[in-house]
Amino acid sequence: MRDNAKGGALTEVTFYILLSLFTPKHGYAIMQFIEERTGGRLSLGAGTLYGALNTLEEKGWISLYGNSEGRKKEYLITDLGREIATKELARLQELTQTAVKIIGGIYE
């Protein structure tokens, strides 16, 4: 996973996973969230998702939620993960504002 916590861009998948975990979810619910929010443009396989979840957990951006024993482990974003997601939102807003100024100026 090539995400940079020091101000670099998150991958789209990572950002969607973090967004999905503002409420506790298990793996399948995360996959459904991402597929629904992207209109099917992004569809994660189990291997990709669980690899990403392990990495995000190691970084401290998400954690297991509640009694997550058994097959259906639930995850929740941590305070650090919220901070990372908030910074990514600000980065994307800045990018969008710059693009609107440039592209909007061409067509005016």
C-alpha cells in the first residue's frame, strides 16, 4: 500500500476504506459500501480488502471493534485514521478548487 501519512495522496481504495469505517463494519460490508458509493466503479476482492485492512491496522489508522472474535471481525477508524482522512479531504478540496479555476476559466 503506497499511502503516505506525511501529506501525500492516499490511494482511492484506502480513502474509501477509511470513510466506510466511520461506523463499525466487517469486511463484506466494507466491500458493499465501496461498491455502492462508487456506482460499481470500484469493486474489491477479499484478498485486496483484507491485505489493505491488515496494513491500515498496522499503521494504527483502523482497529478491531468490540468483540471481534470469530469469522466476522468488525473494524473502526481510529483518531489517527480520522486525522489522515481529514487531511486527504482537504487535499482533494484544494485539488478540485484549482481544477475548477483552471478548467472553468477555459470555458467562460
